[in-house]
Amino acid sequence: QVQLVESGGGLVQAGGSLRLSCAASGRTFSSYAMAWFRQAPGKEREFVAAISWSSSSAYYADSAKGRFTISRDNAKNTVYLQMSNLNPEDTAVYYCAAGFVATMGGEYGYWGQGTQVTVSS
């Protein structure tokens, strides 16, 4: 099975930047589409960004478009989420996920434990 471990979360002021990383174990990481989701307390989990296995396609939620960039390095078995122009509405636990197809829904077979991102005003 695939294991995913997020890191890079923390506290940042509004307008600042942060880069999240997700390290994956497993011999077939490059064959998976990868995605980032987030969940704030009392709120439903929501899609943030996704990327295909070859990095040829990337998709973003409207809230992330123009501010966040998803990328991956298959040689390092790692996917990244570069976040800029952060605002307090971005505060949430961020999860990475792996699946066979890049989608905006929750159709991913593997999930990480999450990393907390807190944006102060």
C-alpha cells in the first residue's frame, strides 16, 4: 500500500507564503495522480489542487487559482503545494491524496495524515 506523509505546515501572516510537501512510499508513485485537499474545523473537506502522473495537467479550485501551484518530483516521490498570498480563509488541515485519475472529488484511494496551516490577520 501507499503511504503519504505531509509536512511544511505552520503559522504565517496574511499575504505570506508557505510550501507544503507530501512524501510518498511505494514503488509506483509515478503512476498515481496526486491531489491536495483541505478541511477547516466544522467544515467539509474541499478540493484544492490536483496533478496528473506526468505533470502534464494540473487543476485548481477557484479559491486557489492564481495563488497556489501544485508540482511533483517523481524521482523524489514527492508532491508539493506552493501557496502565496495567503489569507485567514486558507486556515485548515491540508491533506495530500493519491489516486488513478486526477479529479476534484474525493475519489482517491490513499490519504496522508494532514498538516496544519494557520494564517493570521
